[in-house]
Amino acid sequence: MDHTHLHAGGPATSSYYAARPLETVFREFRDPALEGRRLFAEVLGTFFLVLVAAGGPVVNAVSGGKIGLSALVVSPGLMVMAIILFMGATSGAHLNPAVTIAFAARKDFPWRRVPGYIAAQLTGALLACLVLVTLFGRVGSLGATDPGAGFTQWQALAIEVLLTFGLVSTILGTASKAQSVGPLAALAVGGYIALAGLWAAPVGGASMNPVRSLGPDIVLGNLLYAWLYIVGPVVGGLLAVAAAYLLRGPGGDLPAVQAAQGRLREILEESRGPPRDH
């Protein structure tokens, strides 16, 4: 979700590096030479997200409840905000299979890159959970997301669909040409994640992210509720794609494509500077 390039609040770009044609952006992203950097960015970003999201309940259990519910649900939103700002331009900072699939369905991201991104995201989530197990042991259910006490599986599933519908709508909307809110998009996405957790976390953990839930489940060897947190976010994300079409028409506009795919090639060229006259 790279939004730092957009004109509204984004850094200025020299005239030499003027806005690139859409086909140029797609062609550069199809170049496999930089794919390793993009995948590393997804591993790293998802690692930090899950370290905070799953680590909060773990540290809360170890410390005897010194982290309150508000801190537990707000901290992942703050981490996502930071990740978008510090590395969104490299990979788009999806951090979430539901977001990657939604960008692809919106035609802002190539389908053939989806498996690699999802594999990178799951790798980051698993690494974070392994770090937590190594440091603290199998406590706090390793931050696993399950239906809360007094709530059914179907209620948890419905909430995951609705919350992810809102999250992906926020992501697609702030990435679109119609909005072009620049770095403020990080605030919108992070704020939405915090808000969703504040009111809905007791129902099912307010995951909105399959790998955030799969990481603890796989490490603990308990996949009983995993399907809720795969089906719910993916369905919610696809509903957001349909809503985006109704609101703004087809996707694939330049700001959305750059937000979904990042601007790694452009950044590397900018770091070298414009060509010198001889």
C-alpha cells in the first residue's frame, strides 16, 4: 500500500522522474530482477505486524495482564501505519493475503505474483510466532484468534467478513485516483485496524488477515478455527472489490497500480540520480 508518491502530501519528484505511463509501471513490475526485494519486504513487514499482533497477548499473559485490551488492539494498527510509511514503496506493503487477492481482483496487481506474496506473508507470520515461542514459550495461546466466549463460529465469521470488507474498502479507496490522499492513507488504514479491534475484538479477535491467524495456529498445531480466518477475510476483501467497482468503476488506474505494486525500480533509479551530460 505505497501511497507516499501521490501528490497530496507526498514528497516532490524531480522533473526528470515524471509520472510514468501505466504500461511502463506494469512492465517494470513484471521484471523478476527485483522480485526478491519485494518478497523480502513482505516477509519483514508481516513479521513485524504479527510480532505485535500476536506478541501483545503473549506478553500480556507473561506479565500478568499488564497490557489492557485497548493497547492490544491499537498496537497492530500503529505497526501497520509505520510499515506502510517505511517500506510501502518497495512492495506495496500488502502484509495480508486478503489485500493481495483484492488488489489482483481489482486489476491493480498481477495474479501471477499473488502466490509469491502470500508465501512471503505466511513466512513472516511463522517467523514472528517462532520468535515468540522461543522467547516466552507457548503462553497466551500465542496470540491465536478464536471465537470469543459467548460467541458462535458463525458470528465470528460474519464479523471477519464485515471488518475485512471495511479494511479493504479503506485500502482500495485511499489507493485510488479518486482519493489520492498520499501518506495520510497510512493513518486511515492503521486507524481503521485500531477502530475495528476496539469494538469487535471480543467476538473473534478482529484478525482481518489470514496469515496473522494462521501463524499462531500452525506453530501451536491447532487449526480448528483456521477456516474462519481464511474464508472471512478473503470474502470480505472480494466484497470490497465489488463495492469499489460500484463506487469508482474499474480499477487499474496509475495511482492504484503504484500503491499495490510499489515503486522499487523508480526509487533505485532516483538513488542513482539523473544521467549526466557528457
